[in-house]
Amino acid sequence: MTDASKGFRLLAAPLAFLALFFAAPLALVLAASLAARGQPLDWAFSLGAYQRMLDPLFAGVFLRSAALAAAATLTCLLLGFPLAYFIVRQPPPRRRLLYFLVLIPLTANSLVLTYSWITILRPQGFLDLALQSLGWFGPGPFVLLYTPAAVFLGLTYWYLPFMVYPIYASLEKVDFTLSAAAADLGATRRQTFLRIILPLSTPGILAGSMLVFIQCLCAFVVPDMLGGSKTLMIGSLIQQRFLTLPQDWPLGAAISITLLALIGAAVFLTLRLDRSPASPR
Amino acid sequence: MDFRPPRPRLDLPALFLRANAVLMYAFLYAPIAVLIAFSFSGSRYSALWGGFSTRWYEKLFTNAEIRSALLTTLALAAASTLLSTLLGTLAALGLARLAHRLRRWFETFFYFPVILPDIVMAIALLMFFRTFLPDSLGLPAMIAGHVAFNLCYVAVIVSASLKGFNPALEEAALDLGASPWRAFLRVKLPLIWPGILGGALLAAALSLDEFVIAFFVSAPGTSTLPIHIYGLLKKGVTPEINALASLMLAVSILLACLSLLLQKRNS
Amino acid sequence: MNPRTALPGTAAAAFLACAALLLLFLSGCGPQSGSTGTASTLNLFIWEEYLDPEVKEDFRKETGIRIIESNFGSNEDMLAKLQAGASFDVIVPSDYMVQVMRRMNLLHPLDHAQIPNSSNLDDWFHRFKYDPKHQHSIPFQWSTTGIAYNKKQVSPAPDSWAYLFDPVKAAPFKGRISLLNDPREVIGAALLHLGHPLNSTDPAHLARAEALLRAQKPFIAKYDSESFEDSLAAAETVIAHGWSGEIAVAQTENPDIAFVLPKEGAIVFVDNLAIPASAKNKDAAHRFINYLLRPEVAAKIANYTLYGSANKAALPLIDEEVKNGPGFLHPDNVPLHEIEDLGEATALYDQLWTRLKAD
């Protein structure tokens, strides 16, 4: 049996599941994007939704969301990579514990946890009081809440584990005896890191970055709460098309399909950077 | 055993790593501490501390609807985690065997459920189920919706783990006479296990917290905690909600401890 | 991370779980029994904590009909779910949503012969334009939108929308004002302050409102419909654009919070009981609605939620402090306006709102 056919055998079950519970609904969404506005929609062919989507307002919102998502992804990478690296270097029992500890906060309800953040970040909140007692920032209250900085903090907080776990997964099988071999041959730790460890962790970095970026882009509940709902994100825009009156389900569907196409293309291109070979036979 | 090159007296990189780790864990757990602390606040508004009180936990334990929602949420998370971990791992293993070009297409497809906004998926799922599988609305539909995107997270993470996997190891095992299943079990699986576990944990966390799909495909009488919390928050941020969230946190901590203990005992 | 010995157990568990799930799918069973709707259950779709649980229990004891309550957090969520095919017997839409749903033919015309208790309703509700003859809905509880504030920090008491919009009046509270996260409410307040009609579709009026809101944006902390009273209680904000019912509840905890209706005019809205056209159990639905219109039941609900009750006959039975609270605030000198559905013209408000937020 060739590798490819064996691969397809393994892929059969997941693809079948997705075909039924994702591809079928997706076909509905595509059809809806080509439908006319109605209550909620009219199943008559119309390209109106895609035309309405060309409003420059949407492009602006999309770009801003993308910029914020990119910034948050970069931060998650800069903070998450060292964390993953640190955990993987620990001896096994401690390693497992630290690994779990990264995720536990996220099993708490995100809405409630965001309110806890608000309690910390608000004027006269814990952060403010702590900073004041340390004598920083003079007389006025330290205002972080309901600013873009708070949104940025929130996004980084929520998606950090999505960066840490893929990177950890690709690092864990790194044979650290290789670094010993390299050291024997006179390489500095920095060279070892740059030439051996970093390239091997590339799949994890790419996967983590893509997962974080995509989710940051479409996130809006937490950013809305921390930002005081003063800036519109693309996820919120789409939600509004479906819920806020007047409804425009075809437009919401059209924006979603476009997003899928754009981000899908970006993912496809990014995967080119991942030069890992398939397992040959 | 770790053969590191000899270290200078002041090991800056290691110090940095440790400091970063401490900072990150503090960052991750700061709101958790606040959440749990305020669940014991006597005041109705979680913004003010109103003296220590367990009245919110008492209120929760006597609320039958919340109890039923908790059970539904746990069942949903368990089922969706198991199924998505299985399917996601199969997908990753399958992808690893494809040639680079072909694999890219399929891998991109696995990102689609992550990209599609949840409101769109939720409404489409409801319409789909209403038309073709109306009796499966409620828990089965919620599980289907959750597995659809969760399996992709697992697939992506386990894929990352599989890349760079040295196939020579597996081949060596096979050359030595091991059956394919055994070669997989003893060589490949232990190395991708962290990826599988990580994907599973993320899937569980996502399921426990998911509101939109659960709201739309829920049937009368089936509700999940995120749905309740969302509705309750409209009435104000009471410590009762903190207590609820703390309880769920306790459950997940318990499960994590359990699995840690099991692993310790097995190895 | 060694799965060597843990794997067989895990694999077995996973296999069993999948088999069980497959069975679930095929048999279509689940915790829900409501999709076919027997004669003895009633599917209610209602706001969270809007009905005293005792009322459901009392109803079941008297009639044998069990109420299965599902909750939503916004009218829009409820509408979308109904549109996508979900089925309920009784829903609780707000006034403008009733108007929208009537337009979309989503509501079942009420059989008033089965709801004799509707004579208990206050006549005041006939003035509302969304359903004056109660053909498709029965008023349930009402609420107003006004200004909540911290008595200790804001003195003299606000009496006008100017405290939200006027740079001079709002200046002392910069960064500590919150507005509702609702286009009709916020734009409506701006229109009322400018002396324009609440439901104006005149582009000139809306342009002025937009300019006012843009100028105001730097002064406010946030747009929030969910936790404005929480922020007020925490002194994070000192002035909040908010709903009377929530403020009534907040007051029980923090007596420093006060509520006032601005003199230019305030917004009143009514939550109603209605039966969707797709309801499966219309008879039980009528019975339940009639039950909720009994004076003692309506009074019980008002004492629980602290919102204004639509039931005139219930007034003597409601606690004094509830009647004196914000939930029932209805001074004669303040005109109260209802938000009306504007059909396609709603897009004007929607675009204004998007522009305001997209900055």
C-alpha cells in the first residue's frame, strides 16, 4: 500500500465527519451569501451581498482587526516560546504539572474571567492600587481599562496556550542530546539554539501563530468587554449582520466566505514555509 | 539526562527563561485568584467585597437548573474531547503520510472550521439539523458542532508534533520485526503524545466555554453553563457567577490532578 | 508523558464513548424530550431570572403542565434562533421586537377567549403602537431608560440628558460615564436631548445626533448594557445610562445609587408574552399566559424581578418599596416614548452606529 493511500485511509473518518457537520453547513453559508435579503433571507439568486460588502467601512474594520491580531500574535510568540522552551527543559514530573497549569485558567468561563480582569484593571482596582503603592504614575489613576491596550492584553491572555502547546509539541521530541553533540563540537549555546532548536520548532511556531492569529482576528466578545465596546472588530461586524436589526444574513455570510477565502489563502502560503518532508517509504 | 555545555557563573538566558515563566504564570493566574476570591464575597456585586460568605455556593447547590446545565456541559465537553481527539489524531497521522503538495491542501482545509465565525456556523448548523436531523437537536448537535472545530485544533497541534519526526525510528522497529501497530504504539505514539494531550486539553477548554453554537442548537430543556452565565450576566455580575465559574474550575483542576496521578502511577 | 500502559485503557474508553455517541445520533434521543411536545409540557423562551421559579411550580401543581424554561440574553438572539427553526410555545419579546415579528408573520394571533384575565392589564398599554389591541402580544413587565448615578459623587442630581452629552456638564465626570451598548437607545437619547423625535428618520436630525455622539465619545468610559450597574456600584463610573429594573436591583445592594428620568423625555419599553406561529402547544400557551395575568401571580413576579408590572389589578398586592423604586418610576412631567420599529430605515441607525464605533 502506498503512503498516500494509507494516508487517505486514516483521513477517511475525520473527513467524513467534517463533510457532514462542517462542509454541509458551509454549503448552506455559501448559498446564503448568494441569496437575497429577506426575513431573514430569500432563497433567490443574488450577488447583492458581495456588492454590499465592498463598502470601504468594512475594509477599515478588517484592517484594524488584522493589525491588532498580528500584534497580539507576535506578543504571544515572544512570550509563549520562552515559556514552552522553559517547560520542556524541566525534568519530567515537574514538566507535566507545568504543562497542565498553562491551560487550567482557560477552563474557567471566559466571560467571568474577563470580569475578573476588569476588577483588576479598573481605576482603584488591584493593578492601580499596587502601582500607586509603589509610587509610580503620580497622582492620577492608572487607566488601562477600556483602552486598546486592554484589548491587546486580553487577546494575549486568551490565546497564549494556543501558542504554547503547538510549540511545546514540536519541541518535546527535540533530542537534546543533539545539543550535547553540538557542544562537543565547539558550538556555543546560541548557535545550537539558532541552528538546531529553532528550525526544529518551526512547525510548532507556524501552527501556533496561525491558530492565534485566526482566533484573534475573529474574536470580539472579550475585546469588546475590555475595550469598552468602543472599537468595532470584524467578528462583531459579522455578528451584527445576523442579529442586529435590520438583519442582513446574506451579507454576514458573504463576509464570512470572503474571510475564509482570504485567510485560507494566507494559511496555504504560510504552510509553504514549513519544509518538513512527509514520512517516506 | 541533560548534557549542557558548561555554564558561566551568571547564566542570563536561563535566568530570563525562569523570570519569563514566573511572570507568565502570574499573568495567567491573576484573574483566577480574583475570580475565586470574589466568589466568597457577601455583596451582590462582585465589584465590592462584602465580607466572607458562602451564600452563593449554597444558592448554586439548591438550583436544579444550574445542576442540570453543569451535567450537560460536562457531558458535552467529555464527549467532544474524546471524539475530536480521536478524529484529530487520525487526521494528523493521515496528513503526515501525504506528499508535501497534496498535504498542504488538506491541511489548509483543516483550518477552515477555525476561521469560520461561530455565529455563522451556529445558525447554519441549526438550519442543517432542523432540516435533516431534527431529533438530534440538543446534546448530539452540540457535540457535532464542537467536534467539527475541535478536531481541527487537535489535528493542527498533533501535525506540528509529527513534523520532523524521524521516520527512520519507526522503520527500524518494523525492520526488527515489530508489527505496524506495535511500532506505532511504542515508537511514534509516545513522541506525539504531548501533542495529542495538548490538543485534547484545548478541545476540552473550548467546549466548556463555548456559547454561540450551544445556544443555537440547544433543545428546550438542555442548557449549558455558558448559556446560563451569558443570560445571568445580563442581570448583573454577581458573585454567584463567580461561584459557578469557580466550581467548573475545581472540576477541571480535579480532572487534571487525576490524570497526573494516573500517569505517575503508570510510569 | 508516557502512554505506554495508559493507552489501552484510554483507547477502550474512547471507543466506548464513540459507540455511545453513534447510538445517540442514530436514535436521536437526548436529554430533551421537547421537540415533539407532549400536551403536558410547555416550552418557554424567556430572559434569565425573569420569572419566579415558584410560579412555574404553582402552575404545574394546578394544571399538570410542566414548564421547560430556556433563556436568551437579547431579543436578537431569540429572533435568530426562531428564524433558524427552533420551536417554542411562549416567548417574551420586547415591544419593538413584537413589531418586527408581526411584520415577519412569526407570531400566532392570540385567542382572547382563552385569556379573559387580560382585562387586568393597565389601559396605559393601549397607547403603545407596536400592538395596541394586543392581537399578538400581552404586556408583561415594563421598564424605562434613564440616568443612574452615584448620589455621593454627583451633586446636584442630574435631571437632563445634558449630563451625558453637554461638554460643560459632563466634564467633571470625564472617563466615568457609561452608555448603553444599543444603537436605538444611545442615538435615541441624543435625539431626545436635541429636541428631535425619538424615532426620527430625518437625515438632518441623525447627522446632528452623530456629531453629538462623536464629540461625546472621549468623555465616556464604555458602551455597556450588561454590567453598567456593576461599574456604578464599584465607583468605576459615576453616571450610567441604564434601565430602571437593573438599577432597582442594584439599589438593594448599594443605596447610594439613584435613578432619574431626564426632563427632555425618556424611553419606555415593554416586555411581552407572545406565542410563535410555530408553537406546538398553543392551548397550554394560552393557559399559561392567562395564569400569569392573575393579580397574585403578577404581584409575585413583580416582587421578584422589581420591574414594573403591566397588571393594574396586581398593584395593591405589590410591596410598597418595589412600587416606590425605579422599576415603577413614571413621573407625570416626563414624556415617555417607545422605540418603534423603522423597517428598512433602521439601516440609517445601524450605519451611524457602525461609523461611530469604527473610529
